Amino acid sequence: MQTGFAIHDPILGIESSCDETACAVLSMDGAILAECVLSQDGHARFGGVVPEIAARAHLAHLPDLVTRTMAMAGLDFSGLGAIAATCGPGLIGGLIVGAGVGKGLAIGAGLPFVAVNHLEAHALTARLPGLLPGGAPFPYLLLLLSGGHCQCVAVEGVGRYRRLGGTIDDAVGEAFDKVGKLLGLPWPGGPALERLAATGDAGRQVFPQPLRGRAGCDFSFSGLKTSVAQRIAGLPSPLPPGDAADIAAGFQHAVAAVLADRADHAMAMMPAARLLVVAGGVAANAAVRTALTAAAQARGVAFVAPPIRLCTDNAVMVAWAGVERLRLGLHNTLDTAPRPRWPLAELGAA
Ligand code: KG4
Ligand code: ZN
């Protein structure tokens, strides 16, 4: 980590840690000058992200996406002040591509490079100007709910994170995807399951709410998934459409209730936080947002759910994390290696 000069010109952010190839250009005050997200479509027939396919797709598309994003921003590289790229955690092939392109551009244009932690990028999204008047103040509580991560974090400052709890088995998005598969829905299961649940009745298929009421704010979803599998096994095959919709609604209701309960515990554990933020793909789910809004309201805590396109993987959040670090005078040397595993707790501000 290096400390150094003040940056005034815009920053280019690059995201490639999973199956989204994304670029964005932000001004140093957080205005979005351009953004592009390419969701890879080669994985659905395998029922999950295939790391090698993802890495090759990042390699095939990222250079062109950078060029397009810069053109949308009306800039050439001499007009940039810095480059930020996700360097972990994530799939190593994609990280190598994104970090490599970012470092190459930084060398070519003589710019500082920021190695962004993907989880920090999700965590700081709520501070983007325009989401909350004046920006989200530290400290706040973050529920990170995605396909690969499910954790509750006290966000105390840039580089200062305290993990309050996390899943002891599956991530919540993974549970949506697995239950989606059990119901015969296309991958990723979350959005399709939400649509199916809208036509069902949660009261007709009631499921357990794992860890609800338990001290702390850990999560567990594998038992809930097994319970859905057993319920389906006891019904006619193929599953009648009405039963599938009721199961989707019942599952979604149980997840939302558990998340609200875990958030309530987190708020009790950290009364200094007057704001609850949700991020990650599952934050797109309306039932989840409604349950979390109610939980926050009950404790008089403000609630922020960024727009859906900023909840799922994107490069605006990567560029913004770069801005936050550069404002503290922090950037990285070009020998910073991508890290498939990079917990928030190992991330310093210096
Ligand atoms: O944050 P994200 O785009 O990628 C990472 O996993 O990092 O999250 C993807 C996850 C998938 O598991 C997907 O099924 C889930 O978010 N998801 C949803 C919804 N939209 C995406 N889950 C429930 N309801 C949704 N509307
Ligand atoms: Zn993510």
C-alpha cells in the first residue's frame, strides 16, 4: 500500500470477480460518467458459474468494454486520474484478467492503481452521493446477501470492518439458486423464484426459519433447502404448478423472516449504527427489502437499499471504493497480487 498525491481527474473501475464483466468511470466526487455491465450468458446450461468459462469471457470482452466505457465518458486515458480493479475475493481467473488489464492501463497511462476488495466495494456503495442526503455516515450495519457471500458487518470506516455474523453453511443467494433448481427454474434461481412466488400463497407451504431467535446474527440455509427438497419429494411428480408457486412463496417468506430477525439482532448488537444497508443480488428481492425495512423501522434505524443495478455486481462500486481509498491517500503497488480469498477483516485502511 502506498500513500500519496491528491487525485482530481476521474477514475476507471473494473469488475471481473465472478460472471459480470463491468467497467465504470466516476468523477472524484462520485458522479457516474459512464457504466457498462456485461452479464455472461454461457453458464446457465451448467446450472452455475463455470470458472474457466468466466475467465475466458472476461478476457474476450474486457478490453472492448473498457474502450466503450471510456468513449461513453468522452475521455481518453490521459484524462483519467487513477485505475481501480477488483483484486479479490472471487474466481482467480477473472481476477487475474481484471487486475492485469487495470495494472496494464495504469502502467501505460502512468496512473496510480487501487486494488479493490470486492466486499469493500459492496460495503461502501451506500456512501455514493445521491443515495442518502449527505452520504451514509459511518458507522452503519451492512447485510451482504449474494450468491457467494452472506454476512453481517459493522462498517466503521474505509478499511475498518467488524464481522458480526455470517452463514454457517450456504449463502442466501445459493439457497435461492438451489431451491430454484429443485423447482425446475432456470439458473440463477433468485429472480425466477421471486416471479413464481408472486403467484403462490406462503400460508399453504410453511417452512422452518433456521436460527430465528438465536443469539448473534449468524445465518443457516442448508436445512431450509433440505426441508423444501423433502416437501417436494412428498408431492406428485411432476410438481403441480400451484404447489410449486406455493413452495416458492413459502420458501421466500421463511428467508425474508430469518433475514429480518438476524438484522434485528445485529441492530441490537450495535446500537451506535443508526443505518442498515443491504447489498448483493438478493437485495433485489422485494419481499426481502420489505422485511428489512420493517425490521429497521421497528428499531428507529434508517434503511438503505441501493438501486438494484448497484446491488448486483457492477463496476460503479469498484470505482467508488477506489475514490474512497484515494481520498485517504491510499493506493497500491503494481505487484499487488489478486486474492481468491480476501476477508474484509484482513483489509486495513493503511
Ligand atoms: O451479488 P450477485 O449479483 O453476485 C454474487 O453472487 O456475487 O448475486 C447473485 C445472487 C444469485 O444467487 C441470485 O439468484 C440472487 O443473487 N438473486 C436473487 C434475486 N436476484 C438475484 N435472489 C432473490 N431474489 C431476487 N430477485
Ligand atoms: Zn458481489
